[in-house]
Amino acid sequence: MNQPLIFALARGRLLDETVPLLTELGIEPTESLTGSRKLMFETEHPGVKLLVLRAADVPPYVERGGAHLGIAGKDVLLEYGSDMLCEPVDLQLSKCRLMTAMKKGIELPAMGRIRVATKYVNVARRYFASQGRQIDPIKLYGAMELAPLVGLVDVIVDVVDTGNTLKANGLEPRDLIDYSSARLIVSRVAMKTRHQHIFPMIEKLNKWAKSRDAS
Ligand code: AMP
């Protein structure tokens, strides 16, 4: 098998946390992954290449064979919703909660569709359906917190860590939809065709994640 193993990483806050994990696997990029406009990186590990993608693009790359494995947040995986991806390791990184949030003192409209701003449209639709409510989603890509303040929506669905961003904008967290953390993802195909490379990685990362979780 001469083709390189391709590992897809998410740019942004998760990327800095990913570097020690790569070191654990003996994968050293030949140049810094951050602060570069490059998308594909060589490594000192023979036969491993890295892709640095938008977080939401990691699942489709891995699912469709553009990469053999990757790291993606559970929030992104819940939104993407594929049954062709395995999630063999909870890496215990980038932990946060998917939540609804609203203006302080405001309640949801008693009837009719709920106006929701989010980049997690599928997650929001499923969550409110489970509450017996239909939504009118507005897909936004950032600064979700503004939308209820200007009356664009009733509620937002977003990831929350400390809750400081909500608070600073006069919003408060309401319902917990799910917990999120970064996961190692592998396509079902690569799990079979590249198992001799991927299984030892899964074993190492499981140990690494467990030791981090315990500390
Ligand atoms: P916080 O103020 O700590 O609750 O952080 C909230 C802001 O950071 C929101 O803009 C979120 O979209 C973003 N955020 C928080 N945690 C994460 C995470 N684990 N992954 C990606 N974005 C996050």
C-alpha cells in the first residue's frame, strides 16, 4: 500500500489542541499548521499527509474518501448526520454543550413556528420536533447572539463553553440539546482497507484520551 494515509484536521480553536495528539501518534508536520494558507501538509512520518479544513468540511472529506480519517467536533457530526463514519475515539478535547439560548425574561411563542438562528439547522429541527414544535430556521455562520437582540428570531441554537458570550449579549442558556467533544472519525471503507495503520492509532489515542480524562 504505497498511497499516503490522509488525515483531515479542523482549522480554528481545535487545531492548536490537535498538535499534541499528532505528536502522540509520531506525526510531526514539516511546517507549522497554523498561520499558513496551505491546505495540505507533509509530515516527518513516512506516508502520512495532513489536510487542514473548515470544521464542517471534515466529515464529508472523510465520508467521501478525500481523507481516510479526521478529527471533528460531535456538534459538527450531529449536524452532518452520516452513518458512513465511525467514531472510534472520544478525544475529550474542545468540550462544549449544544444549547438553546434566548433573551433574558423572554419565552418561546406559545403557538406556531419558532424562529431559530443557527448553523446547526438539522440539530435544531430535530430538537424542536422532539418537543412537538416546528421551526423556521435562519442559517447564520457567525455572531448568532445578535439575531434575537434585533428581533430576527425567537431563539438561537449554538455551542456554549463558559456562557460568557451569551451573557455579554443579554442572552441566557435555556435547554441542553447535547454534549460535544472532538472525535476521531474514520470512514467505514478506510477502517477495512487501512486497518493495519488505523487500528494502532485508535489504540494509542484511546489511551491518550483516557489519561487526559483521568487527570
Ligand atoms: P463561551 O463564551 O465560552 O460560551 O464561548 C461561546 C463562543 O465560542 C460561541 O461563539 C461559540 O460558537 C464558540 N465556541 C465555544 N465552544 C466551542 C467549541 N468547542 N468549538 C467551537 N466553537 C466554540
